[in-house]
Amino acid sequence: MILSESINLRWGAKTDSDLITTLNPGDVVKYDAFSKHDGYVWLRQVRDNGQFGYLASGECDNSGKRTSIWGKFE
């Protein structure tokens, strides 16, 4: 995914999880899994140390249908 705006990368797939860093527009994010919960579509990124980071890639409705996207998938 190529980000279109700044997005927080977190230790967990929740908006209140601890922040790892903020990614910037144009950054390319490689991910290995996704989930839809709490109103967001979350991507899981494998970190260099083998741990995972999580970022919201857009919003979804209660049924899990994506309603927005904060970047471009290629």
C-alpha cells in the first residue's frame, strides 16, 4: 500500500495501542495480514525485528465493508 496521508503505526490493532512511529504520505507499506474491527481496516506489518506493527488503512462499517481508504493498493 502507498499511503496518501500520515498514519500512525502502532504495537496493536487499536487506536489506543502504543505508537511505534508515524508513517508519511508516499511511504510504501508491506503487510502480511489484515482485519476489520472497531470501525477500521487494519494492516499488519512485519517489523525488521520479527515483531508486528499495525496501521489503520481506512474505515469500515459495522458489517466490515470498507468505506474509505487512506492510500493506494498496487
